[in-house]
Amino acid sequence: MTKMIKKIAAVGAAVMMMASISAMGASATNNPYTYGSNPVVHGYARVYSGSRYTTYASTSTSTNMTVGAHVTQYYYNSSGTYTSYGTGDSDSGAGAAAAASVITPSGGKYSNSTHSHSRNGTTFASYSLSK
């Protein structure tokens, strides 16, 4: 039950973040995608502030399986060094949902991101997004 509450909180936070970004007038979404019916995958890169971006990926299912989502964001840090940061999430069972998001650090300049989605431990969809 705690795991489900954490998932709901994570998805809720992502929705609130998207609403806040839209309210600030930053509505440019680059290369959004939605794919499949079971599991369903979704992702995007969106302007957060100036040269900073939010990158997001999710995978969800209505049947009993394990799903995963992973995002790696590539950017130039405030010193001008090209670097990356990644995060991921997984969930299992009927109605499983996994979501991952990264925001370019303050002072950083977004370059591109890679998103991968897995089903039962195997990557079945992968996307590369750029500005």
C-alpha cells in the first residue's frame, strides 16, 4: 500500500509541476510521444526555465506485469562541462505505473535526453529527445 501511495504522490507531483510550468507560460513541449495500449508509454521534454528542461517518461499497464520507466538527461553544467543524470522507477501488478523525471540543474543548459520503457525487465521502447 505504501508503494502505491508513493506512486500516486510521484504522478501527482509531476502533474502539479506540469501545471505550474504551463501557468508560467512555458508551454513548449519538444517531441512528446505516446505509444501502445498495454502497456502505455508516454514522455516529453518541456522548457522549464530559460535553457533548463524537464524530461519525463512513464509506463503503465492494466494487466499483471512489471513495468519500468527511465530518463537520462544530458546537459552542460554551469562550468560548461557536458554531463548527464538519470533516474528510473518500476512497479508491478495489475494497474502498475512507473514514472521518472529530471529537471536540468540550475545554471545548466539542456542538450538532449533518452527515455526507455520496460516490460517484465526487458526494454521494449526507447526514445531520444532533443530541443
